[in-house]
Amino acid sequence: MNRKAKLLLVDDHAVVRAGFRLLLAASPNIDVVAEAERGERALQLYQESRPDIVVMDLSMPGIGGLETIRRIVQRDAAANILVFSVHNEQVYVHRALKAGAKGYITKNSAPDILSAAIETILDGRTYIEEGLVHDASDQAARHDCREIMGTLSAREFDVFRLLAKGLTGHKIAEELCLSYKTVANYSTQIKKKLHVSSVAELARIASALGVMEY
């Protein structure tokens, strides 16, 4: 690529975005052309700036990272999206890739991992940080995890995670910019799909699968 690759950065923390820009400032091949603090804005900026790659967090207010990935890919099947998240659990990696991401790294990774991941994806390949995908010995556990979480939509997964964390319906509505009634409906659907009747049971499932947000 003769020109610099255009990059769209999506993260709700300004400090993270500033650190990211600083990290890539010395790169001769990458230019951060736009930034968004939530998914809704990212969708708009993607259409406007047509970036070569999107680097995106998963835990954001509004529609959230997973749904944002899904919508971008729905509009542009060739979209290059790298997830840059604090979560290192299998379920997050799987759901991000299923939504259409081309790569996944954690925010605890070494600085050179970020550049390597971006270059790999721009080269047409997938990049998963070493250690995030386990060996065959973990296949059964991963399969069960995918079976359970695969029944939830992206938005249901967000509500599930926050319910398991202990947030009230009103707090979840505020966090995800939804109405309380909508959150209550999601809660009912989630419990039905997972065959549980209480938030405590949801929390146990979330803990067992390693999807509790700290």
C-alpha cells in the first residue's frame, strides 16, 4: 500500500484513544483519521471516512462493540475490524469473530502486538493474540460455552453481562441507552433462553464462563 492506511479508532475512553495515537505516531504506514466514543458514532464515521481498518473496544455505552461490528460488516463485508479489549475470555473472542472481526488482541498486550495485528489484517489475514485460543484439550469447554452464548443476540449478551454483574434494570437502561421496559423484556428473554429464573443463576453462568466484567 503506497499511501498510509486510514484507521478509525473506537473507544469510549479518551485516555485510551490518546495513548493509542501516541503509540502509532511513529508508524509510517498508519494514519488515525477518525475517532468515536461509541458505536453509533463509529457507524457514521465509517461511512464518512471509509477507513482501511477499524480498531474497536467491546465495552462501550450505546449499542456496544459487538453490535457495532455486526452492523459495519453488514454494510461492508470487506471491513477490517480489530478488537482491542480488556477481555481475554474465550466467549468474547468467539463472539467478536462471529460478528465479523478479523482480529482480537487485549489491552494488556505488548505495544508491538498492536502494530503487528494491524499489519496482518491489512495484509488480508486474521490475527488472534497468542494465548487467547486454547489447545484441543479445551475444545469441549469452548463448545459448551459457544452453545450457551450462541443463543443470545449481541444486545442480549450485553444485558446478560450487566445483569450478571449486579446492575439493576434502571442502571442497565442508562448504561446501554435503552428504556427500562426494553431491558426488562431482554431480561425475560435471556432467562428463558438460558432456562433460569433468577439473576443469581445468570451470575453463576457468567462466572462459570468467565464473562463477568470487573
